[in-house]
Amino acid sequence: MKLENNPILVTGGAGYIASHMAGMLLEEGYPVVIMDNLSTGVRGWLPRGAEFVKGDLCRPTDCLRVFKKWKFSAVMHFAARIVVPESVSRPLLYYRNNVGGTLNLLSVMAECGVRRIVFSSTAAVYGNPAVLPVAEQAPVDPQNPYGMSKLMVERCLRDSAAAGLLDFVVLRYFNVAGWDIRRAWPAKGRPVPTHLISNAMRALLGGGELTVCGTDYQTPDGTGVRDFIHVQDLCRAHLLALRAFDRGIKNETFNLGNGCGFSVMDVIKMAQQVSGRQVPHTLGSRRPGDVETLVASSLKAREMLGWTPEHDLRSILETEWQRRR
């Protein structure tokens, strides 16, 4: 059952994940309005059929203008700054943007009577977990301002729900990669890669060497270990979360990952297998704010949302490579 006939607001919808999400919503018959300030998003990634408004959540007047024009049935909130090293060097930017912008959004939602929000959070809230795979009830201990900013928003959502202002679903992502290769993704205006797999692809195509950040972790090969999830699997989880509101599932937090850990060197080796090329790389030191190993338990999402990821690491890398060839 659709959430009324009113549109879904997708914040940050010109970004990598949110543009995939907006496209999936449109395919499923939902009207979509995208709000993005285009500071890091790409206008060419906006899916055909969505309404677009250029606006900044950090400006309350921009938020109010959008909510006065449309009556939304729900909000999918992706807009955020997401680069861990940048968050360490520019923490105030991250708190102002990720927390302050979200507070403006939540205030306007309350003022306009929009109750439902699906929030894009992160596994970075866990820090260095003592038990793996990490489940939602594990202690939270962010190791960088990016993770802390997301955790602060989660607390704002819980407190707002307790006050009767809204209903939420929080989705804590692990490492997102891959592409919907059915769509044409223009190279013009492409953001600078900031994540491992996108940087590995750039290195494969002659864009310089990939730096392996840290080789002295307590892992099998000394490099950091992460859980990778395909962007389309992630978007399907958002769609299920949106529909779960109608089944009375609300004010819940879910991990989204494959439950398998791969080291940086594992990713490099598989990228070489998929592409048939060598990934030029150098060994470097750890980056401030990085954690050693982070692997998800997504059992709760499987049981409550009925979600199961369909892509493994090879499939993720294959769609990355197909997009760039």
C-alpha cells in the first residue's frame, strides 16, 4: 500500500545513494521531490520524473519553502557530509551541517505535520566494537566527528518520537558501493572519490595510485576490514522501511550490511580479478578516525523488514567496473 498519494521528500537526492533511492521510488510509483544544495551532488544524477528544488537544510527558509509547496507523506533524509578525515579536520562543519541542518528539517516537519522519516545513519556510530558482527544493541562509541554527528541526530529522533512529534526508522549503513548499471551516469561533474572501492576503480583507470591507509591493524593481513553492501540492496531496505510504517514498525534502528568482512587487500585483489588489471597502490599510515574492523549483523532487518541483500563483494565490484568501462 502506498503512503497516500503525496510525494516523498528525498534530501540530498543529487548524491550517490539518494539518487539511486529516488530512482527506485519512482520505479515503484511514488512521486518524489528532491532537495539538494548541489555542494557535492551531481545535477546529472537526478532521476527523470522527480521534482527538484535547489535548497540548503542549513537555511530554515529553504526548508519551509519546500514544505509549504508540497504536503509530504514521508521524508528520506540523506543530506550530510560524509568524509571521515574531513570530519576530523573540520568538526564544526560536520556538526553545523549534519546536526544543525537536520534540526531545521525536523522543526519544519513538526510545524507542517509530516510525521514519518527514514534516516541515513552509519556504522561509524559503533567505533571499535568489542563483539563482531556488531548488532544494533552494541555500545556506541564514535571515533570521529562524522560518526558522532550521526549519533546526535539519532538521539534527536528518539527524543522527538518520545515527545510525539514524529515516527522514524534509522538505518545504519556499513560500506556502500556498486551502481544501478541500467541508468546512464554522466561523468561530467563526478565528485572526487572518497571511498575505497571508488578509489580502486580510479586507480585501475590510470587515475593515480591507491593509498592503503594502515597496514598494522590486528587483522589477517594488517589492513582494515569492512562490510560492503550494494547500493541497490541498501535502497531496497529503505523501501521496506518506508512500507513498514504501515505495519506499525516505527522508532526502530537497523543495521544494513552483508555480514562478511573483507580487508583492503581483499578488495584490491578482487578488483584485479574482476577487471583483469593491476590496481596500482602504495602502503601508507592509518588515517585519523578510522577503525580496525567493522562487520554487521543485519539479522534484525532480515526478521522485521524481510530484507536480504542480493549482491556480494564480487557483484558490487562488477557493477562498479561495468559503469566505468
